[in-house]
Amino acid sequence: MSSNVPIPGGGATTTTGRSAARSRVATSSRWFYASVAVLALSALLIAFLALGEPWNLAPGMTASFSRSIVALVVTLVLVLPAFAVFRYERQSAGGRWHEPAWRPSLIGWAGLLVSLALAIGWHGLRLAFYIARVWTGEL
Amino acid sequence: MRRLLLAALAGLALLPAGVALAQTPELPGDCVVDENAAVQVLLLIDQSGSLARTDPDDQRLTGARAVVRSYASLADRVSQVEIQVAGFGQDYRPGEWMVLDQDTLATALERVDAVGSVEDQLHTDYVYAMEGAAGAFAGSDASCQILFWFTDGEHDLDEDYLADGLERNYFPELVTQANVTEAEALMPGLICDAGGYADQLGAAGVSAQIMLLGTESQLDDASRRVLQGMGGDPSLQCGPGNGSFQSVDDASRLPFIMACASQVGAYQLTDAAPDVNGNLMVNEAVVDAGPAPYQLATEVRLITRGSAGSPPDLAATTLPDPSTTSDADSGMNVVLARPVGAPFSVEMSGVSEACVWVAAQAATPVVQSSAPSLYQDEPAEFLVVADGPHGRLEGEALGRIQVDSENGQVSAPDGTGWSIRVSALPIAGSFDVRVEMVSGPGLTQSVTQTFPLNEQINAPAIVTQPGPVSGEGLGPFAVDLEVDPRDGGELCLTPPGAAMTAANGEVINATAGFAGADCLQMEAGPVQTVTIDLTLDRSGFAHQVLEIPTRSVPATSPDRAEEGLLAIDFEVTPRANPALVAVIVVGLMLLMLALLWAILYGVNRLIGRIPDPRRNRVRYAEFAVEVSPTEYGELDMSLAEAPVDSQFRLPRRTPSRLDAGSFRMQRMVSPIPWLPPYARIGMGTDVIGAHQGPGLPGRTLVTEGSYRGRARDALGPLVVIGLSQTQLERLAEGTSQKAHGVLLFDIRTARGADASRIAAEIIDDSLGLIAAEFTAMNMVADMERTGEA
């Protein structure tokens, strides 16, 4: 991540001063913050789905299975599309932005990485172990 | 973890020595519903001619049907239900006893219709009615006897129908208009006096449920004494007073009242009532507000009434397969739903009045010892848990249950159960723990559990049960035990193993041992940690408490031994194929990375799109440039022919390419996602010079072939000229050349002649800067060639 982070709605993007341009900038800014929020909340949701669940999945643990499947679905349906919006809006911003400690871009990237790490490293891995155990034990 | 502990402790419990009979809500007359109860019901229906006036729509039939259905629902909870449907008026018209259950219900309802629809009797004679009822119950050995008596009025030998006289067996003469008053006056004495029919019924254990269509105030004193006295008012001195009495003056309410009055084996939720909009909601909270926790409820009966012709509707329910019996004439609807121990709701609409009953099953206490072995003269702790009809009860529900034991102090429930502490176990071979569990009124269960006691022989003993153990594959799995050697001796596993059932139903045999041996020799000393190895004969998914009996022999008394039980909460899974795990995880990672790459690459392609000149009103114009070298070795560029506004053209554009005459802009997106996209700009010539015009961050450059620009350079203003290598060589020889150029220009900034003038100015300014860049580049090239600093 660079030291000068372009962000929609910041800096020199409003060069024309026309209302249409201002509207585009405002819309872009809203999409950007919405995508950051979705990334952060999805990370929290995926983490929540991991709480209290046993490492070993066993037959009959329907709720536990569902939580892991839901986490993967959230990753595919919410996190990755939100990251696409996040990336597009950030890349399409023309201006530069003075960054506070917790800038939205950092939250967005952290949300993405936490989501992916938990989805693969916890939910995916326990499902993988279960599949591998079933393969060993039943097939 | 708590469940695991419970399961482990459950393994320690021995089979109960005896379970007391469940007590559930009572039948009329304090008769308890249980599996040994034999119930006899005499449904006695008034057949007097006055019913044509008081109940013209035969609502009593609907009510009587509800009564029969209510008792039929008892059939699967008692040993037998028998019913007889009889009529009375001036005579008693007996029916026949028949077994009542769901199979015979239809036949019983037909008898109700046959008897209840008759209204041809001219008089209403209570004496004959009670004489017949007493005769019907004579010799009965049923444990529960119920007389459900419906009448629409008082005892009346109607003078208008006496004609030549009416023969009555309790009056010595024919009853005529002259002596009818005298005959009627005998009635209360014959029924209520000592030895009368009320006493005979009471002595036989019969409880009377009396339903009057009308009001008590309309009755004469004699009839009121009989009906209300037998109906439970002891002050009227008519029978044992073990019955109930209810009256209703509106015939349309009769089915509802009779249905409510005949509910047995259940308790009523008195707070359940419809709201002002006629909606009635019964859920677990409503049931929980009753005398017993909702987890014990097995059936909810919603008897509701709307209005004549419009019975309430079952709007919604979360319970499966509710049964609904609705009667449009009386506007009554009876819904039976069966809770399953989880939160639920049943919603009715169009309700004007309702009575809600709940059938519940008493929780059964299960007593477990918290230690694997019990010893005489030592303190002990027992755990009591409650099993309901839908499974084990936990949490707040336990707070509603009262547990008592004569054997020790019972603690408050801790969310899983109660503990009973015994300060010192008796010196005996066994110890009986008796527990009484009261779940609500009439919901009492008691159990006596016998635990064997060991003599204190100081053999090695397992101090506490091991914690949960989990593993994969076949083992061996190490289980650490805390063992107190006491006086030393031998601790054996007998047998050294146990079986568990896998999730697919297969049996997995676990073999346990102390480093391969069944027994462990121990010297006297402090508590030691001993490891047991568990080995399985097959792999599978299983989670169970392995119960392995133990036998300890003290070194000091080898001829004596004590038994114990080792309980291991053991969870095992098949061994995972690590290669397969790796393949799946890598596949998942690759999938995610591929999607991420696709997103980044796709976004770069979107970002790198060349703006649409049509939308941004960008046009291009081609022009000719006169390029000539000066005497100082510089280049001079001047506009040979300025474009006019009529020559402005719309560039051809796709998101990846823009063509404006000989000018070309190509979008370039790297597959490496962190490299930003750019636009390659060229004229198809060997050398180009370009200047991004005023109004934007200026940029002038001269380069070979093409240069790396930005997609939004396509918005202009941009001046680009192209020169071939031949032209450059001729310029170097001092010969002027004509070059070709292209201007990209936003036509919104000017129109008509202004556009032509501004375009010429932009090109002029840009050519000066480009020429300077050319000159500077040539100077640098000369200096590099000559080595000049």
C-alpha cells in the first residue's frame, strides 16, 4: 500500500466543479465506504461463525457444518464482490488523500485478508479434514 | 463439555431398582391418570321434550361429541376407557358399555347422535336418571368412574302430560295432577338422603360432572340441591361432593362449555385469552406461565369459540400436524397440537372465548454417582438429572422442578441437575438413593436407585475420571489417570476394553492396557499419574463414553477386591489423508487467489478503459506541420495549415483502442495485477512528439515509435506529430520537412470560428514545446556523440 492512497471523494477529483461531477464523486465515495463496511463486517461474521466450533467435524454436526459452509459462501458472495467494488472505486479515484491511522483502505484490506485467512485457514481446513477423514474411513 | 460430563456420569449410573408410577393431572374425583387406570364414563343425556325449545339447534350433540373425544384421547394413557351413552327423561334409557379408543370413536359418536338427538320424553325425572346411573355402575371394578350428566331443566313431572296417571316406582300410586306435587317432593330425599342414589354413586367411586343448560336461579330448591350438591357443593348434603357443576344459559355456548368442562388428564392455562382483535396466541412462554415447564408439555388443546357459523381459524403454528376439529354451527374449534420440547407458537384468529389445556408428562429423575466407586463410611455425592418427554431438561427449566431426597441434602440446580451430598455412606452392601421429583401439580415422579458399596480395603483406586480424549485413526491413544495406590496392590481392567458405536452404526472395539498389560502393580505411596493406552480395531467417527470396569486387589488382603468403573469420554475420527487435505486446501487457496486475480485484473481493465469521446465531446483534427532546422541547429515547427472546426471528426473508439486518423491509443493491462494499466500512444511513425495541452498537467515528450500515456489522455487537448527516420535525416541535412499531426480537442470549450482559432493556438503552443523538446533531445544526442559535458 502506497503512502499516498487515492480515495474517492478526496483531493483533486472535483476539478470541474460541475454538479454532475460532484454527484459522481459522492456516489463513488458512498460505494467505496459501503464496500469497506461489507469487508469489515464480513470478516467479523466469518470470525463469529468460527467461534465455539470444534476442530473435529463429525457426522451429525449439522449446525457446525452449516456454519463453515456459510462462511465460505459469505466469502464468495460478499467478500470477493465487495473487494471488487472496493478496488474499483479506489483505483478510479483521481485524487490523493491524507491518511489517518485507520484509513478505510487499510480496513478494507484487513477485512479481505482476515476473511480469506479464516475462510481458508479455519472453515476450509476443517471441512478439508472432514472430507479427508471420510475418504479414509468410509471409502 | 457439560454434555460430555453428563454422558460420562450417565455411564456410572446403575439400573434403577424401581421407578414409582408417574402421577399426572387427575380425572374428576381425584382419579389419577396412569397406565393402570381403568376408566368408565356414563354420558347421561337429557331427552325431555323441552329441549326442542331450549336447544333447537341440537348444540348438545356437538358438546357431547367433544366430551366423547376428550375421553377417547385418554385411551393411550390408561389401560382402558369404556363409555356408555344413555338417555333419560321420564324413563332411563340405558346404553351399552363399549371400549372407547381412536378405533371405536366413530361408533361412539354415532351413539351420541342416536341418543342425543331424541327429545320425545314428556317428563324430567331425576330419580329414574340416578337410579339408572347407579345401576350402570353397579358391580363395576373400574378405578375411575365418571358420570357426565347433561340436563336442560329441573326435575319435573309435567302435569299437562299426566293424563290417566304416570306410574313411578318410588310412588305407591299413579301420579296424577292431584298428587304430582307429593310425588315430586320425594325426589331430593331419594337421591340425596343417606343411602340415596347420590350416596350409592359416591360409594362406588363415581364422580359426577353435571352440565345444566339454563341458570341455577331458574331451578327449584329440590333440583338445585341435587344438581349442585352432587356437583361438588357439600353444604347441600347430596352425595360425597366429589363432582363438579357448571351451567350455561346460552345454548350456542353449550358445545364450548361442555368441551372445556370435559378435559381430563391436563391442566388449564387460565391466563390464555384472546386479545381485543380476537387473536389467541399460545406459545412456550404462555405454557411456561402455567404450573409446569413447557419442555414437559406433550399436548396443547385450544378449545376456542368464535360465533355461530364462524368458528375460529388456525392462523399459524410452528408445530407439525396439528389436528383441528371445527363445528360451524356452534362456532367452536378444537385444535390439538403436540409440542416437542422446543419453543413453538400456535395462533388462532376470530376467537371470542377460549380455554386452553396442557397435557404434561412428569420429569423422570435419573440418579448417578459422581465417583466410579463408592465406599462404606465415606462421603458421597450423587447427581440427579431430569428426563422429560422430549429429552433431558437443562437450564432454567430445572428451576421449576422440586427435588427432594430423604438420603441427603439436595442442592439448587446448577443448569444440568441437582447434587445430593451424603455425609457418610452406610456400612452395607448397597445404598438406596430415593428421589422425588415434582414438576408441577400432579406431576410427581420418584425413583429409587441402588448403588453397590465397597468395603474400605485400601486397594489402588482411580481418584478422578479422566478428561475428554480425542484422536484420529486407530491409536494408541494415551489417557492419563490419577491413581491413589493406598496400601499398594493391583489395579486391573476387567475386561481391558470396551465397545463404541460409530456414526455409521458399526461397532468399534477399543482395547485398553497399562503398557500392554491388563493389570498394574502399584506400591504404597502418593497419588500417581498412570497412562492407559487405547487402541481401536477399526477407524470411524465416534464419540462416546467408554466404560471399562476395574478391579482392585490390595496388597494387604489379596483375597479381597473392589469393583470400579473407568469412564473415558472418547472422541475419535478416522485419520485424515494429509495429501487429500493438502489438495483440498491448496485447491481452495488457488480458487480464492484465482478469483482475487480475476478481480484485480478485471478492475485494471475497467480502470484502463479509454474514455468515450462521444460522451466527452472530444473530436480530432489532422494538420500539417512545417518543420525546418534553424541556423543554430534548432528545429522550428510551425503550423502549415490550421484545421477549421468543420474538419473536426469523432474518433473511433472501443474500450481498448482509440483511432483518430493516424493517431492510435491502445489500452495496455498487465496480467500482473499490481502494475497499473496504461495507454500506448503512437502515430505509426518512427518518432513522435506529443504535448498535452493547456488546462491539464502539461507534459511534452519526444520518443521513438510510441509512448506510455494514460487512458484519459484521450480526453485531450493533445497534440501529437509524427516524423519518419528519413525526415529526421533530411532535417539533419538542413532540409525542411512537412510532418503530419493530430489534435484531440474538447469541442465544448469553443465552437465555430472560436474553435478553429483556439485549436490553432493550442497546436501552435504545443508545436513550440515539442520543437524545444526535439532540440533538447538533439543536443543531448550530440553531446553523447561528441563526449561534450
